[in-house]
Amino acid sequence: MPIDPHSSRALYRQLADELRSKIYSGELKPGAQLPTERELMEQFDASRNTVRLALGQLANEGLTVSGRGRGHFVRASAPLLFLATRSESPDRRANTANDAWTTDVTAQGRTPAQTIEVSIVRPPQNVASLLELEEGETTALRTRLRTVDGEANSLSMSYFPMSIVATTEIVQPDDIVRGANRVLAEIGHDQVRYLDQITARMPTPDERDALRIGAGIPVHEHVRVGYDADDVPVRVAVTVLPADRHIIQYELANAQ
Amino acid sequence: MPIDPHSSRALYRQLADELRSKIYSGELKPGAQLPTERELMEQFDASRNTVRLALGQLANEGLTVSGRGRGHFVRASAPLLFLATRSESPDRRANTANDAWTTDVTAQGRTPAQTIEVSIVRPPQNVASLLELEEGETTALRTRLRTVDGEANSLSMSYFPMSIVATTEIVQPDDIVRGANRVLAEIGHDQVRYLDQITARMPTPDERDALRIGAGIPVHEHVRVGYDADDVPVRVAVTVLPADRHIIQYELANAQ
DNA sequence: AAGTCCCTGTTGTTGGTACAACTGGTGCTA
DNA sequence: TAGCACCAGTTGTACCAACAACAGGGACTT
């Protein structure tokens, strides 16, 4: 019995440790139900507050989920989906009726869909700096909510300097089947170099809402800056990916 | 007054929303102290438990930190540090007394250090599968805890198939200044291709401990598989990076 | 001037209670 | 058989109380 009331470690932490190790060891398998709060109260001679503190800890670590009237369950390990970065390779874009992402997802046997909104905005500070914009310059913003099999999947915001795209179809709220990148290329701003920065954080309430993100699940924030042949940044794409549904993958050839 | 006791939204959620929006709007700046729990109890006419539920929510989102006897504070935004992936480019490794990471960190004006442990282990399932090992095969494991300016920074575990490295200095618990990759190259297993997979999750208690990770901060798990010219996987490096201290960066040239 | 002690204020931990809201099953009814 | 009503069980929300542990400042001592 690993519960020691004389230990300096808080009781609820010991309880959380106990349950956590049962999850890691496999004694409690994904999908399995944990003991009810009442059972844990009796087993460990603790108050309900204490038991709930421990269970809350596990939930915040992304290990468990719970539902009113149902119980606490070990989170079923996610049906992982790939974001193949590097899928913008040139030969992928031409001639197909779909963009690279749609093709990727379809290839995995899932059903993709997306809604697009377009607006003209002053970009956030970090985007403005990546695009090397002057104070007050505006951008076209194409916001994309992607769904797979009807479930929200990722949220992508692409910023284009208005000074470059003002007269193109990028500012039209339509799906551009051949890809916005191709439009850029047609007006002489083909992207020849990318800079990717990946951060991880807990989602904002808006994101939790839009992407149906459970408690204890972080998000990737994937920022891609595209540069044209003159080294001018022509696009910043910010993609928010719930971490339980996405692995970001890169394939690198060791040049030389 | 956004607090509505008749709302269906739980009181502690409304309170959390209220405080959160003050943080996002900048009314509460990084480092600023939030009202004390007693003050919040009075302002919102709520019990201490309810107030603490709201504050706990913010902490789990990584927005605030608290300390016994001190108070609750808006988390000071992180002094971000870069992990320049792609720093293994060939010309970087030769002739220097330091490895690529040490060079990188020093270039940023910080003081790096690392401790290395070596052992022979049966690798975890996912690593075994990435290395295409048979059941029961063992690997050399070099575990590296890196610190910057005396603070724990990242945890890296590199697995090498014993069938390849058994007779090399990789199994010795010493620092290999020219890099383990170079040793691999010398015995005919130069890595010409990498596969990187990046996931994000909440840290395990061990990791929280070893890397001093605050509540509400996720980690990146960066997995790199190195393949030699015969497409044989010769190394799997798993690196755990606290997300408040690391941005993962890739530079990509659009081949052709 | 420097150090020590203590006191106050703060968060951390743990106990208790009550009711609301929801799930899943049981058994009844049409 | 299908549908409905109900009930027991479970988690969610909210309240109250008490003590522990720690930080920081003020007062006092040396």
C-alpha cells in the first residue's frame, strides 16, 4: 500500500501517482473505467475533494476523461493522423483538382472537408514582423477550418501582403483549387524557401471550442514563412493542430 | 459586470473567463499579481473553493503561476530559445572541439552544459519499430540532460542498435566531442537521410521533475530517425523539450 | 548596521455537506 | 416490439471550516 498519511507528499498527489502508474503500467488500459469517486474515497480513506483533486490532476495531464453520470476513463489513445509537411513539393500541386492536404487525407481513407473565410486585416505583431511589413500595412487573411470525417481537425490562417495580392483571386472568398501558392507563383512570387517554427501550448478557449479539444491536450502551432526567389516573404501560414490528433513529420535529405 | 449567477455557465468558469480576458487584453501584464483569493471571494461573492477552481483552470492553461505565501501571478512570457534543427549539416561537425548544440547555445551568449549516461537496454516498442529491430535485440542508449545557464533545458535519448555499435566508443560513458554521428560515419554508417516526427503532450511527472516544468506547460517530443546510405536506420534520437523554452525551427529549400 | 524573531497575509491541503445534471438500465405501457 | 417513465448511480458545481506551510515585512536585539 503506497499511501502513507505521514508522508510530506500531499495525499491527493500520492493518489494521483498511484492511479497514474496503473495507467502507465497498463493495469488500467485505454478506455477502461477508473474506480468511481466513492470507491476511491473508501479505498484511500480520503474526502471527495481530495479524490477529485487527484482525478483532476490526471485529466490535466491528458491521461483521463470524465463525464457526468458516466465515470472517469483512461483516454483512448488517439487514432493518430499525419500532417506530412513537405507535401507542398512542386509535382504535387499541378493538374489535380484537389489541394495537397485533401489528397493526403483522402489517401488515408478519411473524408476531408474545409470552410474558408477571407478578410483584409492588420496582421498580429509577430506575423507583421515575419512578413517584414511597415507599420499599418494590411494583409489578406484566408482562414481555413478543416474537418476530417465530420470532426474539426485543424485551423489554419494564411496571411498575404496586400501589396502583393490585392488584385488576385486570393482576396476572393472562394476555394482556389490549384492552391494559393500557385497563384503567387503565377504573379512572379514562387516560393523557393520556407522557414518553419513550431511551438506548443495549451489551447485558448476559442480554439478548444472550434476544434473540440479535450482538457489536458496541448496544441501545436506551426508557422510557415514562404520566401520568393528574391528572398521576400510572401506568405505566413499559422496552423493550429490539436496534439492528440497530429504528428508533424519532416523528411530531410542530408544535403551533400 | 459579466458575472451572471443565473447563467448556465458555471460560476468558476465565468470567473476564469473574466480573469483570462484581462490577461489576454493586457490589463494584467506578465508578472503582475492577480487579486488575492480573499479579494476575489468578496468581489465575486463566491466561496474560496470556487475561486480556487477558476485560478486552477488558468494555471492549467499555462497562464498563471502561484506560490504559497506569495500570491497568483501572470506568467512572465518566456525568454525563448531556439532549437535549430538542421544544425547537423556536415560542415558543422568537423574540427570543432564542441558539438553542434554547444556551439549553437554559446553563439546565443548562454552557458551550456550536459551530463551523459550510457546503458544497454531493450528499447521501447516505438523505438524498436523505427529501428526495425527483431524481438529481443538490444540498443545502446545515450541519455543526455542538457542545461543552459545552470537550468535544466532538455532531455535527449539516443538509441543505437547494438549490432552496429557494440565495439565502438558509443557504448563508453564518455563525452564524444566529435559527435556520435561522426563515429557512426567512421564505421560506414553515415546518415544521409532523416525522418523527424514531432508530437506534443503534457510532461510525465519524471520529466516535470528533471526539467523543472511548471504546471500547464506542455512538452515537444522530437523524434529523429537517421538512415545510412543503404536505408538502414542506425539511430533514433528522442528529445523532450519544455514548450515554454523552445521553438523548433526548420529551414527548407524547395528542391527544384 | 546587521542580524533575528515574530506576526500577518497568502496559498496549499483536507475534511465536510448539499444539490444539480446527466447516463444507463429497468420495467412498465401502449 | 417500441417507446416512455422512472430510478439508481455518477460526476459537476458550490458552499463552509480548519489547519499547515511559506513569504515578506516590521520590530527588536546585538
